[in-house]
Amino acid sequence: ELHLGENQIEVLGVEHLQHLQAILVLDLRGNKLRFVPEEMALLQSLERLDLSNNDISRYA
């Protein structure tokens, strides 16, 4: 599990995602994310993803 909520994160870089292949829970709520990179689909073990309370307008 990785809890990164309320950290004012603006960008979720692809280089970070490649190190999270086995993650089950990713909590990114309450940040400043504007888009979700398509590489998020590579996290095939992911069971729960919280993106609530962000400014997401597109899935890129």
C-alpha cells in the first residue's frame, strides 16, 4: 500500500509508475493531479485506487 493523499502532487510521472508493478492500494486523494497517465493501466495488481478530490480532467 502507498498512501500519498494530501501531498499537493501535481504530476504522476511514468518513471514512478514503473516501480509500482506489484502495488495493491494506491491512495492519491486530495492532491492536484490534472490527468492520469495511460501507463496507470500497467499496474495490473492494483485493487484499489483513490483519485478523489483532484482536478482530473483527462486520462492521457
